[in-house]
Amino acid sequence: MLERTILFDLFHNEMLDINENDFSDFLNLLKRFNLKIKKNENKNLTSKLLENVDILVIGNPIDDYFSNLEIKDICNYVRIGGSLLLISEYGADYLQKTNLNDLSGTNFGIFFEKNLVKELNSIELNSSSITHIQNFQENEVSNNLREIVIGGACSLFLNKNSRPLILSNEENVWSEIFKSSKEQWVKDKEQQQILAAYTEFGQGKIIAIGDIDIFTNDLNIGINALDNNLFLQNCLDWLLKPVEESNVFSFTLNQLGIIQNEIKELNNTTNNMIETMTILEKRISILEEALNKNKNEQTKK
């Protein structure tokens, strides 16, 4: 079997440290995929560092920010064929004090929302941050899934070509936002919530999940609960498969269209500036003529 490389970034204080005991079962899953496991603990993420990396994992960074140069290099890494697994937690960038959305939202159309997803617990008739999912979108990642469980997740907002991967139930589910002024969580939107998403970008792929607990050994909400293990297997399978050539071609055409529109807008802006400058020059000339005429009249007097 071809050996692939998975890189876990830890330079930005990510929670998902694959060598911690709490993630040992996820580590075993990676070994079954014959993945060569690497960690980045003391360097910025650069194009050089990402060479020959098949999957980059950014597992819920805390109290640290990615630079604009890092974000650019990560995007280029994905565009030329790398896969990216992004993980956040409840409260997302707001509570975790990071800027994942500058990477995932701006470039890939996946925004981690600053909330906590809850559902009604039918047994105890109260709210719970543990969400059970039985209905799945039809895609490669949802193959053979019956039920998975997510705990303490944030929801995702999508645009561009990103698509839902995990959706909560339609009823008895809502999101809450933390109000620092009240020091408590307040109900926000009572609606179906997106808990994970996926998309393609050039020759690469992205999966974003609003929960880190699914990777842990926790028996209730971790990798071994219900079909969580199968779900993570399917995620890895999909991330390791190359993007279809037709999709890459469509992406390239779309990017060319975006560039053409940007050039058109730039030309329109330039033409507007030239037109404005021409009008200003004419007005200045009229004012100068009037001023000279006034001076000449004053001289004659």
C-alpha cells in the first residue's frame, strides 16, 4: 500500500495532539490507513513545510492566529492537490481566540459560527449539547452511516461551492451564543444546523468539523460511539482520493471567470478615475481662466 503523510499542526496551540492518550484510538485508525504521521510544533506553516504532505490537520487552535502568509501558503497547498482537515469547537474563533475563518471562510466558503448547538433531550426533557444525527446527505462520506453523535459543537455557515456533510435534525435543535455581558449562553437560532461541511478547491479537498470531541476516546461522544469511527474512516478515504479532472477543469474555468470580472471591474474603476480627473481638469481650467480674467480686469482699472 502506498504510504501517505498526514501532518498535525501544533504550532498554533491546537487541541488535537495525536500523541496524547485521549486520541490514541484515532491514532490507531490512522495507522490502519498506513499514514506516516508528522507533527509541526515549532514553525509557521509554509509551502516548503507542506511539500509531500497528503493531509494537513488543523485541530482547533487556541489563543493563536495564522498570519496572512501562512493562509496564502495553505490555500496554495490545497489548490495544487493537498487535503485539509479543519476542526473547531463551540464558540469557534470568538471563544477559541483564533482566526480559522480567515482561512476557511474567505477562501473555501466555510465559516465556523460563534455558537453552541443544542437539541432537546427526549429522555430528560431538557436541553443537551450532545447532538444525535440519523439523516445524512448522499455523498461518499456518508456511506453506510446509521447514526453518529456530536458533542459541544459549533455550527457552520456555507457559501461558494461548499456543501453540508452533517446536518442536525430539523426539529428541537437550536444554537446559543455566549453573551459576555451576561456571562451566559443565550438562545439564537431555532433551526436545523450544519455541523460539518466539505468542498473542493482546485486539485485539493477540505473537510471542516465544528467539534473536536469526535476524535477523542470518550465513550459517549468520541470515535468509538455509534458510527463515529466509520464516519472518520470515510472522511480519510475521501480526503485521500484525488479530485476528478472534470472538477479541476470547472474550478479553473471558474477562477478565470473571476479574474476576468476583477479585470473588468478594475478597468471600470480606472475609466471612472480618468473621467473624474478629466472633469476636474476642465473645472480647474475654467477657474484659472476666470481668475486670469479677473486679474486682467483689475490691472486695467
